[in-house]
Amino acid sequence: MKQRIRVTAICRRSGDILLLKRAGGRIESAGATNYELPTGKIVFGEQPEEAMARVIYEYTGVQAAGVQLADVVTFTNLGGASQLGNLFVVYEVKLPDDGDVKITSERYSAYKWTSIDTVSTLPLDEASMMVLQISSAKTGEIMTQMRRVGEESKRLPVSDMATIYTDGGSRGNPGPSGLGYYIVGADGREIKRGGEFLGMSNSRLAEYYGLKEGIEQAIELGLKRVRFVSDSLMMVNQMNGIYKVKNSDLWQVHEDVLQLLTKLDSYSFVHVPRSQNAEADAEVNKVIDQNMLRGEY
């Protein structure tokens, strides 16, 4: 699978985010005129920060007043024609208050400043949507709904999108273990939650079984575009290809997870602090407590 590397900008002004409108749409969008975050390639010999400043100037005619690294986002899109892994170096870009944005590239036909909440009403490019979802989760912002409109929404129904929080834990490591999941739809409403007791295991294995269960639930529910959220940095980095899976006890379940992911159109993995994964964590503790109260462990 190929991977593309891009720089992308979250430009803010008075709380709004800058989006650019594609002049002719994308091939895989069947002609839809999508909005997207300012995004571009890194030219050979450039540093990512230099590339970001250049892209902003080329697209808007405005010199950036500040460029600050915000995140590095990876996700995989198995649907459509691209079949690509994606790595986006995300920057928070400050534009001067007196900078008048002008479309200076044939690639775009218009621009729009919009709030994080009203982004959901626009036909947003898939990559930009994923970047904003992941970045907003990490900063604590809330995107109330991510959906397509018009013909594009018919092609990619919002009902196949969701965020699945997964968790796994062990009392004693190894010790009595369990998994938990919490599924939220694109409208922010709970779809399903649950947990399962795993018996005697360790925490890293329980985390993977939690992810596996989350994927199986997604497939059962007919979800196709899923963001998986976990407080296990090790697992998220392994799923994003940053770390290798070196523990032999994880090899089989890791392989099982990779096979299950082929049944989804697109997915991403996001790490959050434990405090932002409370619902899935509660399911883990519930199933462990229930089995320990029975005196089985």
C-alpha cells in the first residue's frame, strides 16, 4: 500500500477555520465541489514548516504570520480508487489580521471562514474531515456532526460513520482482565456499548482484544468509516505503523485485527488521555467487577 505525506493547515480567525473550495472536485467524488483544509506536498529539500508557509501563500496570497506544529495524523482509506495510507503533518497557522485572502491558485474557486460546528454542513473532503475529527478530539473541541450534503451525502451516508472508543484492562497484570467499547454515531449519539470478561490476561493483550471487539461491532452494525479511539499509546502507535509489534503474545490478535480492518472502507486510530476514554473504561471495570464478585478470581 502506498502512503502519501502532506502538510495541512488549520487557519483560524476569530474562532473560525479557513476552508478552500476545489474548482473541479475530485475524481472519487463524482464531480462534487468539495471544501478542504489548505493542503499541499512537500517539495524535495523543504522542511515541512517551510512547505506549509509556501502552500498558504500560493493558495491564498497571504504570508503566514505564524506556523506551529499541531499534530501528525495518520489514517488509512481502503475505499474508492486511491487505496492509500495517509500521513498529514498538521499546523496551526496564524494569518495577519489585515491579510485579505485571495484565491491565487487554479486549484480553488472560493474560500470560506466557518466555525467547527458548521463544518458539518459542508461537503468536506474526506482527508480534511479525518484531520479535523482527530485534531478536535485531541484538543477537546467537538464536531457536532460530520456529514455530506446533496448527491455526495447519498453516495456516502452518514449512517456508516462512527467513533468507537475501546479499552482493555487487567487487575494484577497478569490478572483478571476485560475489554470494553463505546460507539458514538456521527450525530454524537450513543449507538452501543458493552464489555466482555477475558479471564486471566495482561493489559496490553486486553487492549488489543478491546480493539478487535470494536472492529467486529463496527462490521456487525454496518459501519464503514470508523475512528477508533484508545488511551493505549503503544497500541495506537503500533496500528499507525510507528512502532513494530514485538511482543509474541500480540502477534496473532494483531494479525486478526488487520484482517478485520479490510472489511471497512476507511479507518483511523487516535490516542487520547484516559480521562477522555471514560465510557469504555467503565465497561472494562464493570465486567471485571462482576466476575470477581462471583468469587471466580
